[in-house]
Amino acid sequence: MGTGSKVLTYLTKRLISIFLIILILLMATFIAYDCANIYVILEEGMGMRAETVLTNKEAPLLDKFFTQHCIDTDNLLNSNRYRDYIITDYDYNIKMKKVWAWPWSRRTKVTIQEIVKDISGDLLSSESEGEATSKVPIPKWENGEKIVELKKINRRWVIDEITLKRPLEEFD
């Protein structure tokens, strides 16, 4: 084997190695960008969902985080479970268990743990709207490990479906 052939083989190996390193760094950057975006969407969107359900107030920005399909089919958003209560305080906590999104994927599933505890408030009086009556038990939140399916629409991740994987009883 000649000197020119050895130099060419050496340079080819180095160029391929550099190309693979750059490719891995680019993939890691795009994966990290998507995962960070998903994390923010879940933190803000799920928190806004909990506030909307508990306070019975309209959330005009809900469609920035959720698809219309999710808003229409979400049991908590459509149940009016807390409409007879004036919720004054609650403790909301969300924990990401598994987040992953390939740069070329348009859908992903994320495992989260959503916990709402220490819900406090009063029952609305039936005689005069807006006045509160004495303390009564407020319905418990559906705490649990949930599978959240997200989809990418116009380069933005939005929540498309929320499914309870398993309830967490110790927070009820």
C-alpha cells in the first residue's frame, strides 16, 4: 500500500468521525430543544387546565396548549365538577416521569405525575349566587400518573390527549 493511499484512508476516517460527531451534536440539540419545549407546554398547559377546572373561569389561552379535540373530550374540563364551589386555594404539582421526542416525530407520549391536593374553598349558596356557605367536603382531584399525548402542529407542540395510567391514592 502506497503512502498516498494511507494518507487518503487516514483523512477519510477522520472526516467520517468528524461528520458523525457533528451529526450526534445536532441530534442532541434538536432532541433537547423539543424536550424542553414539551416540558414548558406541559407545565403551563396542565397548570392552566387545573386552574380552569377548579375556578370555573374561562381560559382564553387554553387553545395555545391544547388541541380542540382535547378540550372537547377532556372529562375534567367538561364535567363542571367544581362549579358549585368557590375554590380559594390549592396545591398543584406536576412531575415529568418520561419525556422523549425525536426531531422528526410529529407525535409523542409523555408520562407525568399530576397531583392537586389541599383544595380549600366553600360551597356556593343556592339562595344568593356568589355568596359562600360553611365548609363542606370538596371533591378530590383525579391524582395520578398520566400519559399525555402531544402532537406537533405548525412546529409547536400541543397536548392532544390525557389518559390516566394509574391513580395515586396516597395524595387523596
